[in-house]
Amino acid sequence: MSFQLRLVMPSHPRFLPIVRATVGELGLLCGLSEESSRGVTLAVDEALANIIRHAYKNRYDQEIELNCRTSADQMEFTLLDRGEPPDPARICGQPLDEVSLSGRGTHLIRAIMDEVSYERVPGGNQLKLIKHLPATKVSSDGK
């Protein structure tokens, strides 16, 4: 099943549950296991939280665009914001240790998703997250 979904949301954390519900259902619809669907949901949620926290400095009046495109073999999430560009060293994730609580989100995102890429695009920052789908898919009628 191939389709595209576009959400434009304010940079307010109260909208994250809507995205989590949407991404979770979408993962199941595309044939991911419940565990994999929860993982993808966590990765997208963490990426959005990072945009709110770091790119927009917790300003809740900004805009985030989330595009999801599915094909027979993958789910692709593209997040676009117009905030401050990230420090490339932070995108790689900080070393994991027992003391530091920050920098773990990027490790989670990279561990869950099959491909992660960031680029500065005209007018903003673009983060692309790709999850490969299992060989067996759900038919378009949901069965």
C-alpha cells in the first residue's frame, strides 16, 4: 500500500499524542509488528521533541511539517522545521554513559530506524527517517 500523509503542527508538546497515535496506527497498517510500530512511534516522537526543544528553544508558536510516505517496502518520515540548525556533533548523539541524560534520543532514533539523514534545506532543517517494512504487508482493505 502506497500513500502520503502530511501533518503541519504547532511546535507545542500537546500535539505529540496526536502524532504518536497516527504513526502507531500507520505502522500497524503497513505491516509492522506492535513492537516495531511502537519503536517507530518513539523515534518520530523523539525527533519532534528534539525540534521543539533544540531548534525552537521550547517556543510553542512555531510550525513543524511532518510528511509520511509509504511504499511497498518502506515508511519514510520527513520532518521540516524553520528553527536553529542543529550542531552536527549533537545529531550524531553524545557518548552514552551513566551520568549524561542528554543525547540519548539520537541513539534511540538511529537504533530504531533503518536510515536517518539530516540536511539543511532552503528555509529550514530536514530530518529524514526511513523504516524498511517486512515482506508481508496488509492489503489495502486492512486484512
